[in-house]
Amino acid sequence: MANHMEKPSVCIDNLCAYVDLLLAWLSPLPAVPVAYAAADRVPVNTGRSRYLELGFHAEGTPAQVSVCDRTAATEPGTVVGLTARYGNRGLPEDRWVYWCVSFAAPDTGPLAELVDQPFLLASAVPNPGKVRERYVAVVRQFSRRQGCHAARLKAEVLLLLACLREELDPRNPGRAHGSRAVEAALDAIHQRFADCTLRLADVAMAAGLSPAHLCRLFRREQGESPMQVLARLRLERAAELLTRTQLDIGEIAYAVGFNDRLYFSRAFHRFAACSPSEYREGGHAKTRRRVVTG
């Protein structure tokens, strides 16, 4: 066993580099070699396999993940990159949900060398809900075999890797400055901005905070309230639809979350210093700077 403990010549000291290698390997392949994709709710004890793995501790209590003599402490919201050449284990303190995607390692190249080492790295992500959605999509497609399965699975895997690359990038402002609660609230706003029934209480629920607490955090980190961000997002989207489509103004109002055309027109005038129809007829050329900055 002594040889496998030697330091690999392929030095990967962060998960971004690991994800980059996976992207470079998998992108040109006609089909991705996914060997396993599932959500485990029991302690993990993976047998010896030439697998390169991406795990995600999504829910539950803190846990310990180990590969040989290497151990990482994880908690909900933690992504784990690891190998299974010598097996690996995941032991929660009580319970957990651990999503895992395993790739059969290539025969040549940096990843072929890496898989023969006891590799283990873990890092928290600022938007665990977004990451979980991508794991769910991969696991769902992996379980299917009909239709364009190979192409769809490759697409979902690449989307997962792209999501992880963005989430793990230290230059991501969300990692440096944004709290998870605020990021979760922003996710909810962007996903549901067209829903005219969306309220502050709904956004706060998505963030797991009271409305008052969320507003304090949001103003501190974003410089405006959650509902101000929602309103700006709706009006920016409306401005885009006015210039790029021939939709009726009432249809645009409804499409961006307003159920009252008159209220939409007044809000848009305050936002762009002209009416929706004037904006469509060319007023946007004069007010573009104002629209962008709010």
C-alpha cells in the first residue's frame, strides 16, 4: 500500500482545478462514463473502484468523509471531490442526504494518474439549492434509458460541472461576501420574478429567515431590499421585452409579474422616465443608462 500514498505528480489542491480537469476530459466525449449517480441516505462505504467522484452533502447532520488516511469534515452545502481506487467512506453523525456522481476513470492522462491516489478535497458552496438541483437532474437522467439518453445525460453532467465551477470559484462574489440566506433569497427572486403572487414572506421562507431578518441582511449585502430587487428585475425584463418583442404591453406586464397594466405603466415610467410605449418607440435610446443602473 506504500506506493499509493506517494504524492501524485498531478497536483490538485482545490476543487476548481478538479472540476476543470473533469470538464476538459468529458466535454469532447460522445457519451460520459457515469458509473453511479444517486442520493445516499445511509453511511457510505464505497468498494475499491477506478472511480472519480463528485459528492454533495445536501442535508442532515455533520459528517466525516474519508479516503485512506485522509479525512474531511462536511456539513450541508459541502461539495466533495474524491477517488474510490482504495475505497472511500462517509459517516454522518446522525443522518444525511449525500448525492454522488461517479465516473469510470480514463485510461490515460492526468485523471488516470489521479485516480490511483488517495485524493480528497471538500469545500462549501454559497448556493447549495442550485447545486442540489443539478445533482437531481443528473440522477434523474441516469436512471432513464430511453430516447436520447446519452446526449441528455452528457448535457446534465456538463451543466452540473459548470454550476460547480462557478460555485467553487474563489472569485465568485457570493463566496466572498454573500451569506447563504441572501443567495437563497436571490435564487427565489430570479426563479419566481414572473409570479405576481410572490411576496416577501415567500422569499424569506426560501432563505429560512424571518422577513425582518432577511431585509436587514439583504440591505447590508445588496444595498437594497428584497422587494426592490424584485421590482428592478421585473422592470429590466420588461424593458428587454419591449425592445425585442412585439408583445402587447399588457402581455408584457403579465409576463414580468404585474397583474395590473396601469400599475405596471406607472412603475415603468418611474423606472425609465418614459412610458412603456414611448420606450418601445425609441425612448429606450435616451434612457438606456438609467434603465441599466436603476
